[in-house]
Amino acid sequence: MKNVMNLIVKLQIWKDTKGQDLIEYALMAGFVAVAAGAIMPGVSASISTIFSKIGSVMTASAAS
């Protein structure tokens, strides 16, 4: 019975697509930022700063 319940939970997680849109938007924002940095080299420093701040916030929240 426990194996059946584990299988049901795994199937529900597999079918869950609620976070899919968020990931797609994040990937698109990353691609736009990389393209902007490649086209406008003066913007690349500020893009790097923004991604560094995002990375530090995510690291701090993961540690909590």
C-alpha cells in the first residue's frame, strides 16, 4: 500500500506544471540580459551587478 501511495504522489508531482511559467520567464529574462550585454557592452556591468544581487539573495534564502 505504501508503494502505491508513493507512486500516486510521484505522478501528481510529475503532472504539476504550476512552476513552469515562472521558469520560462526567468530563462527568457536571462536570455534578454545576455543579448543586451552582448549588444551594449556598457550595460553588461549593471547586468552583472543585478545577477550578483539575485544570486546572493537566493543563496541567503536557501541557507535559511
